[in-house]
Amino acid sequence: MELRAAHVLVTGASRGLGAALAERFADAGANVSLAARSEGPLHELAERLGGNTHVADLTDAGDRRGLIARVEEAGGPVDVLVNNAGMDLTGAFDALSADDLERIFLLNALAPAELARQAIPGMVERGRGHIVNISSLAGVAVLPGMAAYSATKAALTHLTAGLRADLRGLPIGTTVVEAGLIKPTELAESVLSYAPTRAAFARLYRIGMLRDSDRDDVADAVVAAVAAGRRHVRLPKRARLTPMLVESARRTVELLLTGVRPRR
């Protein structure tokens, strides 16, 4: 996709990877709209990038409802939707409250699905669009303390594959991002605050199967993937085998369904 003058919406854009993504898309010549809960940092970044801001809590049904329409009213049709907003609740699963469990599924799984549902009709009508879902290697490899987070990311990865199947043959792309710990981010600090999870990461680092990913490197890879129409970003490269093995079943079905019309 040509990113110059494209309209890109990034959720969770007030800090961390979301802010880095907004900066990289703006550097590529895109017009950016930024959505997040934190009003101050959001406006500060938007002023620097010349973008629009939308203060929204994506765990709130009222804030999710009609968000794409509000973004498009302020900045024009959304060409690229980047579902980056997310959270973790690392710790013993049975220590989570009912509200915590609902909140992580709302933000990490339901909100991206709902925003994609809102954005796709316009993309189909215009014959142009791309959806980026920031998932995680945790969606295919579950560590202790990460049951809820991993379940939401597995759902997001599978959702992306389902969207690709639905949109097959149309000029609308999808990219799923499967990365390990991205630093520096608050989420990485939170994940490593729980001793069993920290020990699991230490084991994977020690045997060379995993390493941290730099936030700016991930942002660069995502922007490059959208520009080139690539369906996957997998970092670090040494950990690509695990998501590729899981993806093989989806790709097999995709090949078996060649020729089947995905849409009426």
C-alpha cells in the first residue's frame, strides 16, 4: 500500500509501541489519527505529528461504538487500522478478578474485532485498506502466569487469519504481528514482575530461543509490512519457527479452499 497521504488510525497510541508506530507512519508520509485513554500524552504526540486525537477507553462499549465513524469524520476515510491497544494481567489465573478477566478480553480481543468490523465496509467500498493486529508470540507459546493474555492474543491471531479468508480476492490486506517482549514498554515491565513468568523467559533467553525486540525495530517492521502488503511480522527472527508451525494448519486449509468464493 502507498502510505504517502494515507490515513492511518493507531490505537493505544499514547506511549510505547503505539507512539512509535504513529511516528513511523507519519515519517512515511501518512496522516495519523491517534486513539488512547491518556489524553495528555495523546495530544502532545498529535501536536508533534500533526495528527488527530480521539480519547477513548476501548473496554467501554460506548467508546467503541461508532469510533471509526468519528475518526473518519475528523480525518477522512481510514486506509490503515492498527489495532495496537492492549494490556496484560500477568499472574496466577485464579487470582484474577471477574472484572480483570472481562477487561483483558474486551481490550485485547473484542475491541480489535469490533473496530475491524466497523472499518471493513468502507475499505471494501473504496477498494483499498489494510488492517494490522498487534498480537504476540504468547498467542502460540504460553508461559506460566500468562493464560489470559495468551488466550486473547491467540484469538487475535486467529481473527486475522479469518479476516484474510473473508477478504480474499479484495485489495484489502492484513498483517498480524507476533513478537516476544518489546522493550522499552510498560507491558514488558509488567510481564516480568511475576516470578514464574520471569523465570520462564530467563530459561528461553538462556537456551537462545528468544531475545527482546526493540520497540523502534518492531515499528519499522510493521510499517514496511504494510507498505509491501506482507501478512506477517515475526520478531525476533530466531523465534519464527513456533508461529510458523502453528500457521501451517491455517495455510493448509487456505490452500484446500482455493477457488471457493469467500463473499457473496
